[in-house]
Amino acid sequence: MEMSPVLLKDALTRLKRAQGQLGAVIAMIENGEDCRRVLTQLAAVSSAVDRAGFKIIATGMRECQTARGRGEEPPMSEEELEKLFMSLS
């Protein structure tokens, strides 16, 4: 299912922020920073990526619901959406 960047604006924002955070984590490791600080920042990156994934799934669910409401075939089945959702865990 293709989704518009407009619909995924929040997910894109989260991913761009995570991209910057990941760069900072890499720099921290290269500079020999304290492992606790590195792992704290890495956990933040992981959380941001997870939230972006959940946002994408939620957007897909809304798109499918909207299609059903218009009497159209949704772009993905509930089973496909569930499989994608479970892949994030």
C-alpha cells in the first residue's frame, strides 16, 4: 500500500529526528563516551523508530477504514495489517 508523505508527516518527522539521534550515538561511540549515556541515547533512537512504525500502521488502518466507508476494497487486508503490526514487536 502506497501512502502519501502528507499522511505520514508525523512518522517522517520522528524518523528524521531518530536519524539525527543515531548520528549522535555513533559519534558518542567513536569518541569513547560513557556506555550509560550511549545506551540511553540508543534507547531513545529505538523508541522513536518504533513510534514511527506504529504511526505508519495506524495511518494504514485509517486508510483501510476510509476505503471501506466509501464502499471500496481496502488496500490491505486486516491480516496483512496485523502481520505488519506484529513485525514491530
